[in-house]
Amino acid sequence: MSTPGSMVRTAQRSTPIAVLGRAGMVCYGVVHLIVAYLGVQIAVAGNGQSADKSGAVEEIASTSFGGMLLWVLAIGLFAFALWQVLLAIVGYGWRHKKRTRVFKRIGAAVRAVIAVSIGVTAVRVASGAGSAGDGDQQQQNFTAKVLELPAGRILVGLAALIVLCYGIAAVSSGVRRSFMKDLNTSELPAGSQQWVRRLGMIGYIGKGVAIGIVAILLGLAAFRSNPNEAGGLDAALRTLADQPFGTFLLIAVALGFAGYGVYCFAAARSHRTA
């Protein structure tokens, strides 16, 4: 008799789920490429749309076929989220160290949440139910509500620590290039492995740095009990731009997001499923 675990594992390894999930990973990569483009705009012009999921959705919506593209993006991201949920439950069996396998599953769960969040935003804009909104303002509002709770500062501080750990893990994965263990490199086109390795390294490090800055902003909000200190990806990139040599640093991080976006295309083709 099939157990729930075996049923989930069978679903995770099924061809339809894999195909939908891989197609969704392409959409996930496209979002990162758009964020990279918006980040460069901030570095060069100092303004522009928010360089986060909200800005990415608004950028797509502004194109000639924006509505249709947003529906495609949303469907793809929901499929990607489902694939990541299944990976979070039973995936990464090829990772033999239990601790590593647990961390990879947590990462898959985080990606699922992010994908659903972007997908919901895309549906809202495509259906005319609302705008993409301001991602930083939404995070500040949520942080304010948490700070009002008993031990709210501790909760926000713990959230900052978790986000920081996630950012450090991304940087570590990029430096050690351990992300390559999740790919069937034999499925990559001949001669492309080295480029995938380089792009993934740049992508993971750049994205990890941005996530680390988000964690610092959350930590400041907790320490000062001021939700206005908190901010998402857009605030992190703008904070980076305000630093000495900020333009160059921001362009470097934006290139990291672009590298991760292209890496997603390679991973969509060759990511392990069993």
C-alpha cells in the first residue's frame, strides 16, 4: 500500500510535474533578470521602478502584451512553487549529508513562498484587481504589526537572523560552487558546464549579498524598534547605492542577479529530480 511519503515522492519525480516545474524555473529566472535590469537603472539614474518583485511585475505589465505575459508568468511561478514544495518535502536525496539535505529543503520552501508571492502579485495586476504595490512599504507595515506584539522586537530580530543565515548560505554556495551538485551536468550542452558554474557562482554571491543587506535592515528595525528601518530588496539595493563606490557595488550585485537568472535557465534543463 502506498504511503503519503511515497505518493509525494512519486509526484515529485513524475514527468508532468518536472516539466511544469522546469518551465516555472525559467519564469523565476526571468524575474531575476528584470530585477537586475531595474537595479542597473537605480545605479545609473538613481531612480526608476522598485528593484524587487513588485517592480518586475510592473515592468512586464508595461509591455505591449503585458497582461498575457503576466498570466503566463503567474502560471509558471505557481508550477515552480509546487515543484519546490515537493522538493522541500522529499527532495535532495542525492545530498548524502542530512544537514545539507535539510538546508536545501528549507531553501526550496523559501523559493516556493517567493514564487507564490510573485505569482499572486502578477495575477492581481493582470486581472485588474490592484497594482503591484510598494514592496518595501508592505514589509514595513508588516514589521510594524510584528513589533506591536509582545516580544515583537525579538521576533523581528530572529527573522533578521534567519534571513542573514539564508544570505550567508547563498554566498557560501556560490563560493564553494556546491550548487553544481544539484545539476545533472551531462544534460547540459557540450562546453557549457564552465559557464554555468561561473554564472551560478556570480549569481549566488550577488543574491546572497543583497539578502544579507535585507537582514541588516531588519536587524536595525528590531534594535531601534522602528519599522521604517526595515525594507525589502529594493531598499537593500538603494542602501548599497548610497555607499562609497555604491554605483559600482550596485552594478556588481545587479550582475549577480542577472547571472542567477541565466543560471536558472540552465537549472531548468538539468536540475536533478531523483
